[in-house]
Amino acid sequence: MVTPYDRRAAREKRHRRVRRRVFGTPERPRLTVFRSNRHIYAQLVDDDAGRTLAAASTVEAEIRERTRDMRPLEAARVVGEAAAQRALAKGIRKAVFDRGGYLYHGCVAALAEGARGAGLEF
């Protein structure tokens, strides 16, 4: 029997495969990305403690106002910059990038470039 291709399941499978290697520590947390059809989210996660250290997304009122008239690519860059600024405010300079099973392309790459541009090192 042929099963239909499930994009969400395939992404989750890729994400689990990536997560076997990518692990965040308090000194170098994991910058994880999730994108829906409408929004993009970024979190810096300490996997040792299971805590989110900093986060940013287009859902937040502050960022939503700034990105109201932007294209998704530009909005992703703003989210990356905001996440990096919040991390730097907490003394986090380095992170490991977790693309969340998505291709490193488009909005995911723009978010990473925005975070790098704001001073976060991958």
C-alpha cells in the first residue's frame, strides 16, 4: 500500500535526526526555529535544564508592529535580530543553530543571518 507523503511528518523526522547531534548547553544554547504559514518563531534553549533562555516571534506585539508591512523574509530577519539581542542581554554570545528540519533556505536562512548580524555566533 502506498502512503501519501506527509510534509509535516517528514519535517519532524528530519528534525529528530538533526536533534541527535545538536544539543544546547547554558554556555552555548540551541537557537531553534519553527515556522508556520503565517509566523516564524525563534528560541534559545538550554537542553541541560530544559529551559528557554530567550525567544522572539512575529506573534509578539512589539515585533508584529515592526513587521506589519514587511515581506516574510524581512520579518524573519527582524525576529533573528530580536532573538540575538535578547540573548546578548543575558550574556549569551554563542549558540548552535537548529533549523528544525526545514531547509536552510528562505526565511530560516534570513533568521540566521539576522541573528549573526546582531552579534550572535554560530
